[in-house]
Amino acid sequence: MALAAALAATPARALMLSEVPPPAIDGAKLVPVAFGAMDGWAADDHASAFRTFLNSCAARRTPPAEVGPASVPTLVAGLAHACAAAAALGTQAPSRQVARLFFEANFRPYRVVPDKGGEGFFTGYYEPEVAGALAPGNGFDVPVYGRPADLLMSGGGPTPNSGGALRRDGDALVPYFDRAAIEDGALAGRGLEVAWLKDPIDLFFMQIQGSARIRLPDGRVLRLNYDGYNGHPYLPVGRLLIARGLVPREEMSMDRIRAFMEADPEAGRALRRENPSYVFFKTLDLGAEAGAMGAEGVPLTAGRSIAVDRKLYTYGAPVFVAADLPLSAPGSREPFRRLMIAQDTGSAIVGPARADLYFGTGPEAGAVAGRIRHSGAFTLLVPRFAPAETPGRSR
């Protein structure tokens, strides 16, 4: 018990603590569970999750240079207290046992159960690495566009990913160009290109993933990250292939989508244009070893970072994922029991028990991520305590 108390240590100036109630999450109820009843909890590498959690704590202390869509403020005070308790440990590399005890001392687990029934739903994502150039020529003729200055979100400002997007046409505001219009040259000649690719399929998958490493001809790596979209709704092309009987539902993956597009380029182009959403990119000053940048403003950790619905969850929140996934090969089902940290979001990640699991960089990570469309248990770890409000202190 003494160790548990130390792991939940109260900072010197925070003399009073209050218990943090579980948040109200639209579309779901939260069911309390015991850590000991969570399949795979004790066997996980909690030290790895702890290091990822510290990255989120750092983002709370210093506003990140790369800011993505904001998450809801629920649980912020409790997470701040948990971060203070993590700092009080005095090490960024505790043992697995100490890290597990830290999470158990500072959080309470709640299974998120959708009102519509069933379990959580998980997909996977990754950071593509593709060949590209900084100027057109030598086969590099597919432009990667940065966010246009005339892109206005429906709220009237340029904030990325905050609703529909508009542009001025004379005195009127009209919807921003859709994918087909942009591919047909609506943005050409405006100096918006941040890179050039050889393959439009590569660009399409970059836009789905929201980031990329561009391998330049001289060997350098250009890091690109999401910087807004054109405001049109995202239409999953895999759903269209299933509905038309072109790919069986049980075989759907990103590899199957790519294979369809490569086998019939014209049909692939037409399929891509049925998804009117179009993503813009910006360059990042990231080292080659850092993960893709998440919306929280920290590099993602393969196997430990997830994307969640930013309207329902707070960045930095730990989530225990328990699912059986095809990790080694299509059709396999292997146990995935992992404590992960909410550090990102995505336009297709919507709902109370929905998460996108980040698997890393390159084709191997992409192959695994592209196979994940599976249900499982989504358990949110809610902070136990937060500094209590004192009389006369304002928020």
C-alpha cells in the first residue's frame, strides 16, 4: 500500500484532492471493471505505455509547435494530476511492475459500451513512405498540395478539420473544390505544391493516413503531416467495392483496394473521385526516427498511440484495447491486449468505442494496419483524482 500511495503522490502545493467522476460520453454507457478482470492487463508492457503517456504529459506543459484539432477538455484536471504523479516517480523508465502499479493507483477502468450494443470497433493506420521529389519532372507529376490560403472552414476561419469548407466566389461563399475539381487542376499554378509523387494511388493512401515520409532522389526524407481538408465528407472507397460485389467483405483491406486500382487505372481513378474529400499537407521538422505527428502535437508511438473521436475524448487519456487481430497474416486472429494513449484523431474516427491503432511506418506496418477492421473491448482509464477547488479560487 505504501508503494501505491507513492505512485499516486500529491504535488506539494495540491493539498486537497477530489475524486474524478467518470465522464458522460454520448452514445455509450461506462461500466466499471476491475483491473484484475481485464483480459491481458497484467501481461502487458506497462512501461512502454508509461513512456508514451509521458509524451502526452509533455504536450500539456508546452503548447506544441504543430497543433491539430482540439479534443474535449473533460478529464484534463485529472490527467494533469496523473502527470504530476508520473513526474514524482523521478524516472522516465520505471520497471514494468512499477508502471503497472502507477496506472492502477492513478486510474480507474471503465468499459465503454455503445448504446446500440456490441463492442468497440478498431481499425489500423500507419505512416506511408513513398518516392517523391521537390520539383516536377522525371515521372514525378502528381502534386501534393499544401493548404490553400482561400480555404475557409464553415465557422469562418482557417482552422483545419472543423467542419465544412468554403471559398469566396465574388461576393458569395461557395463549397470548396472537391477531389475531382482539384485533380482536374483547380489549384494548379498557385505555388501550393509541397512535393511531387509518381503515383496518384500513393497520394490517395497518404490522404487516408494523414501523414507520409517522402523519400527524395538524394536520399533525404521529407516529413509531411495533415494540414486540413476541403470540407467534403469522407466516403470509404472500400465500402463501395464491397457494395458492388468487387471485393468480399471478409477480404477487404487496403492491399485489396490498391490491387483494384493498379489492375484497372481508369476504374481506380473513377473510384477515388467518388470520395470528394481531399487532404492538404504541411512539412514538419521531424527527425527520421520520430513517429508521425499526432493531433495532440506529439510524435506517435507504434503500437501505443491511438486516434479517437476528438469530440468525445481527451488527448492523453489511456485506453486498454482487447481484441483478436490479424497481425501476422490475413485471416489470422491473434490476441492484442495493449494499453494505448489517445494522441490523434481522424475524420473517419467517429463514435464512443471507436479507435484507430497506429502501427508505425512503411509497407509492413501498412500491411498490418490495412487488415484491421475488428471488434473488441474498449476500456477507458479515468483519472482517480484531481486537485480540489478551494474557496475563492476561480477557474
